[in-house]
Amino acid sequence: MNLRAIRAIYVYEMKRFMRTLMESLLSPVISTTLYFVVFGSAIGSRIDQIEGVSYGAFIVPGLIMLTVMTQAISNASFGIYFPKFIGTIYELLSAPVNFLEIVLGYVGAAATKSLLIGLVILITSRFFVDIDVQHPAAMLGFLVLTCLSFSLFGFIIGIWAENFQQLQIIPLLVITPLVFLGGSFYSISMLPEGWQTVSYFNPVVYLISGFRWSFFGQADVSVGLSLLAIAAFTGICLLIVWLIFKTGYRIKS
Amino acid sequence: MASIVEVEGLQKTYDGGFEALRGVSLGIEEGEILALLGPNGAGKTTLISALCGITTPTGGTARVGGHDIVNDYRKARAMIGLVPQEVALEPFEKVINTVRFSRGLFGKPRDDALIERLLRQLSLWDKRDSRTRELSGGMKRRVLIAKALVHEPKVLFLDEPTAGVDVELRRDMWQVVEGLKAQGVTIILTTHYIEEAEAIADRVAVINRGEILLVEDKTDLMRRMGRKTLRIDLSAPISAVPEGLARYDLELSPEGDALSYHYDTRGQDGTGITRLLQALAAEGLTLRDVHTTQSSLEEIFVGLVKEDVA
């Protein structure tokens, strides 16, 4: 294992993040604040408590997940797409590193960034609503797993994308709808029965549900199922990444 | 001398069926500068890319320092530095950071003293905190060289190091290459500037359409293939080559004041110069000046590639 290479990639990527630290943190904080103003205060004040939790607090886990998932994907996909775009990928390919080391470096950095952003949002939300995290360890666990798996997913998109449009299209067309329909702002149990069944095919439901459980101790689906779903998603992403490097798909001719 | 790079029957066929390398075999000796010469699309970059791990060969084998480039890629690649043809650098990163990154990527511990030495050697030390996009084209290429050398490779591949670089910088680059050779680095450079190969290479390999046409010591090659021309300037112009000189196959210049005689230093019965000069005297021609020229590597190269196409 070329640990120094992993570290080099990780540090290099984190430096890129630090160069634009304000931009990187500011935009998620602003958008989260807007969500709180609109959903939490303006609309939320007219909504009853959901499962004993005030609406403002109820949307916190969903909001964090929404931002973390999109940030993980955009960071990781850009991180590997950029070297492809400007040609510096030659260096990775000609270095004595294997696919796992490259993935650990890039995905590790993207996951760290999105984790930081997630924690910043959590802190920001405390300025608006009172929330207690009932299971802090589980909360952190879900957050880290989500950061990792969606960074892996972003990495795949970054390898697959051949232009900037493709880089944007998956987050826009797939992730945002899945997150919005995944119970970020409502409980699945509030839906008519037919739509509830449909929702269970949305993998994001399991992530948000598990994450919300770590805050409030209640969930749409069982915690075990949530863990299983995130493990399966991570597994599939890992398999795809392995196949990409095995075949050299879109990075090596 | 032992070969540090051994290539045997290396093939690369792209998915579309295009054969970029058709069984290339080549031995590169430790400490030499080998110029890989060939027209555009000959397979120069493909060969380098295959050896460095950027493309996967479809046949044959290659070893660097005895390590197979596929099965033992870590050890093989650790010995190689690559300077790509296209300038590719992250625009917003500082010079020193991007060089430091390259060393880490190759698994070497951080060594600031070495980096300082290298950047000074390449006249980049003053620019160490500049972002790479602020550098001139020549400076960017030096950064690429620094990145390629920072993990202390034994073999350096320079893919068209002076493409699009002005004359002064080109000479500058040659000096850098000479300096590296003095440090014992084996250098393989691709070029289509024959002048470049002629100026700095020890050996020349000519590649065309995915095949190596020849590998030879540069001076031997030029001596062997070099046709020489003797140009004789006459004191007074003549209207035609005198009949008595017909057997020498002379060319008369359009102005009629010079004769050209082509000869071969490898010829069995000498160059024929002595006989020619005697014959000239016998014809009553007086000479104003005599000089010889040797065909350049460029002419040799064009001749070889043409022969290959025919």
C-alpha cells in the first residue's frame, strides 16, 4: 500500500478546498438558512408537530442529508473530472499507485469536505431551532457513511462524465428529486399508501430515515434496514469503481 | 552495457483496429540519451505511454530496471519520470506544491532540500510560490520536468520537450538534458526536430507506422548513411560539363560556375576525389574553392521513412 500517495492526493485535494474555504462553506450555510427561514419559520409555524417534533427541527436531518449528498457528489466528481479535463491525470496513471489508493485519496478528501459542511449546517441549524441529538454516535456514523458512499458515487460520475454538462446532470436529474422525494421535508407516513410503497424504492428514504432516527429516536423504516441500504449502496459503488479501474473505462486506452 | 529498458515485441492495437505499435523491440542502455525519431502518428507517444502505464499494451512485454511494466508496475514506474507532450498543470496550484505532490504520489518521503535543489537547477526557485497559470510556456515545461524528476527516477521520458518552444528555450532545454545525463539519468526523448536528435542524442531510433526502422549510434548512423558532397567552385563559368568528366556524374550549377560531386566514404574503391581533381586539371579547369557537406540526420530520416512507405 502506497500510503504516502494516498496522503499526497488527500492533502492536495484538501488544499484545493481550503483555497476556497469561504465559498465552500458559505453557500451551503446560506442555502440552509434560507430553508430554515422559508420552511422552518414561514411555513413551519403553520404546520403541526410531526411525530412529536416541531417542523423546524424535523427538517434538520433532511436538510443536512440534502446538502451532504449534493456536496459529496459535486466535490468527488469534480475532483477526479478536473485532472481528466486539464490532462494531469497522466501523473496518476504513471505513478506507482493502484486504484484503491487513488480512490482512497480522492474519495477520502471529498468525504471529509462534505462531512465538514454537514457539521457546519448542524451548528447553523442550532441558531434557528432547538435540537438534541439522541444518538450522537449513530448520527455521526450515518453522516460519515453517507459522505463516503456519495463521494464514491460522485467519483464514478466524475470518471464517466465527458463534459461539464454531464458532470451536472446526474446530481440535478437524479439526486435532487430522490432527496426531495425521500422524506427530507416530510415523513413518509404522511403520504397516501400507494406513494408510501413507491417511496420504499427510493434508496434515499432509508438514509434520511436512519439519520432522523439518530436525532429523534423515530424512523420511517427500521434502523437496521437503513444501515443495510447504505452498506449495499456503498458496496455497489465500490464494485463499479473497481470495474472502472480494472477496465480503464474512460481513463485509460 | 546493461539495458535499463527492455522492450520486446510490444504491440498496441486500439479498439477501432488501429495498430499504433506493431511489435516494437528496443533496448535502452543505462545513462544514454536516446532520441526516438518519427513523423506525427508514428507511435512515439504510444510507445512512451505504454511504458509509463498510461495505455495498456495489447501484446509483448517491457521491463524497466528488470521489472515488468504490468506485473511489477510499482517497481517499474518508481524508476520512471515522464514529461508529457501537452503541458498539463493544475492552474491554481503553486509550483512548489505541485512538485511536492508528485513526490508524494510516488511514495517518497517529503524532502524540501531536494526540491529546492531541483527547482534551483531548473531556474524555478524564484517562481516557487507562483501559481502555475502565471508562468510562461517555457517555465511550465520546466515545472513538468521538475515534477517528473522529483521522485529521483533512473529513466526520464521526454515527449516532445521542445515542441512549440522558441530557439533560445530549446537550447536551454538541451542544457538541462545534458545536465541530467551527467547525473546518470537515462533519457528517452521523442522529437520530430531532427536538429534536436542531432544535437543531443547518443543514439537514434527511427520509428514509423508503429515499427522501429533502425536503432543506431548517431555518429555511426550519420557516417554510414551520410552521403557527402564535394562542391567545386570554378574560376570561370562553363556552359557544359566537359566530356572527359562524364564518368564522374557531376552536376553543374545553373550559373555554370560550380560543380557538385556526390561520393560515399564507405565506397570500395575510395571516394574518387583524387582522380576527379586530376581529371579537372587535365581539362584545364581552374578551381576557386572546394568544400564538402555531409547530409544531415534530417535527410537520412526522410530517406528512411520514404523507403518504408515505398
